[in-house]
Amino acid sequence: MTIVFFILLAVLIIIIVRSRNLRGYGRTGRVNGRFFQKVGMPPSNLVPAGHPCEPLARRLEQSLPFDYEHQLRQRVLTEHPELSEEEWAWRWTEMKRYLLICALFRQMPMFSSRVDDIWHEMLMFTREYQQFCDRFYGYMLHHSPHGGSLFQPDQRALFDWAYAELFPITRANAYIWGGFFQYPLDKDMMNNMLAFNPHQAEYSLFNGAAYTNIPEAREGIDYLIQRFRAHSQAVLNHTPPGTRIDRSRRDSNADSDDMPAYADRYGLGTASAAAVYYSHDNPWNFSSVMHSHLPSDVQQQQNNSGSSCGTGYSATNDTYGHHSHDGHNHSSGSSCSSSSCSGGSSCSSGGSSCGGGGGE
């Protein structure tokens, strides 16, 4: 009789806790809905017009099976009626942007629970997800549950730098990703990018399989390397962010390896270049000095930003060494930070979060 009593008591406690969580989630959903209604719908293009990664973005869109997005939207909005159309559209856009980044980097953790939720739903359509991966990557991008917690500031810093080189930073995506530029770039990672050898791409931070097999990804990776080297040259020249650039020099070098670090050809701002500069020059006050390089409305929103969180993946057993698998069998391990991100992005410390493997 005593055992039955305690079992019933435990069930009752679970029901009460679950009910409270759902009520809280409903309130959060209403707040989020108002926020996304204010910011409106995302842009139709993943990257700015004319950006070197525009062909890769086009390949991604064309790789999505017919009606996949519609089925996914219906499933998400049915299971989460608190989501507004605007929030769904932004989550889906950021999901695709993350998938694009995975085509460029060998490993990149998932740093948003909101985007990760969409990824989980994508996996429910097993055939369509497999078709997309085969068409876009040429291999399966795995999503595995984490087995513990791991703080990943170095990976988050790399994500922020790459994101700012590819996409405009706005209030909406800063909210979804929990803010940007809280951590300086790791020196070993920066040296790895500077030393990139196209004949040994598989030993770099970049996606070696995509670099070898996907021309659109190769173009994007080459552009990121070019930009990072320009950013690094500004450090060597002691040219801080905000330095005025001579227009004739900027235009004449627009397509060369010494393209000025602070040239803003695609309306993306100078945050990525500033991140490299201050990672060398002032890593101790990195987040403070980076604040002024964000759009003014994002600055206001990010004043209350907390720590980043993410769930990791790895395409191989080690970071830069030899592979333990062949080309298309991209296994992954993952981990998640238990610290929450302000702005609505957080990783559950007890749930299942995942990351995806970038390739060889």
C-alpha cells in the first residue's frame, strides 16, 4: 500500500511540474510571437545578392525535396500553435543558414535550441531529409543526442565570425542565436585558417569533402579564407576597425587577396573584421569592444545577453587528425552547454540536443 501511495505521489508531482512548464512555455510563446510580429518576415534570400556564397545558397534551396518545407511548416505549427508565422519563418531561415555553414566547416555546433527544434522536426521526415542531404552535401548530415555538457566558446566565436561574413545580423537572428560576439577567436583556430592548404583541406577547420566535391562550397570557403587573411593583415598593419579606407584602393583590390579588411561590399558591416582584430588586440574586453560594431538596434537588444550554449558534433574522431570513417559515413558525437542564452536561445541541460557533422 505504501509503495502504491509513493508511485501515485510521484505521478502527481510529474503532472504538476509538466503543467507548470507548459503554462510557462505558452506565456513565452506569446511574448515571442509579439517580438517576431514586430520584426516582420525574414528576407527571401539566405545571403545578400552577389555574395560569393549565393550559388551555395541556391544549391541548398534546390536540394530541398518538393513540398518538404510545406510539410515541415504544417507539422511545426500543428505541434506548436503558439508559434507565429513570423517566428516559424525566421526559425526556418536560420535552420537553412546553419545547414549552409555546415557545408563550409568541418564541424560547427548547434547554438540555438529554437533552430535545433526545427532540425528535430526535419528528421521526422526521414526520406526527405536523406534526399536533401544526398543532394546538398553528398553524404548524410547526422544529428545525434548529446551525452553531457560542454562549454564551447572557441567554436561559438568561429560561428559568430562566419555568420557575420555570410549573413546580416539583425534583431531577429540575434534573438534566436542568443546574441553574437561574446568570445574572442581562438589563436590556434586563427592560425589554422591562415595556414589553409587547398591540397590538404581535410586537415583544416573547413569542410574538406565539400571543398573537393562541391564547386559552390569551394567558392564559399575560398572567399572566407580570403576575408580572414585580409582581416589578419589589418592586425599586422595595426589598422583598427573604423579606419577610413581610400575608395580607389578598395575598388582596385576588391577581388584580390589583400582586399581591405573593412570593405563592406554586401552590407554586412565590419563586425567580422573587428572580431579578428580584437581577438588579437584586446581579447580581455572582447565583448565590450565588439558591442559598438553591431547594428544599433541589436546593441540595445544584446545589452542583457548571457553566455552562449551549444551542442557539439564532430565529423571525425579527432579535430585535425586522420579520419576513422570513409567519405559518406559521417558519424558524430555531441555535447551541450547547460548555461542558458538570453534572447530566447538555450540548451536544455537534461533533454536531447544535437549537432551535425561537417564532412571530411
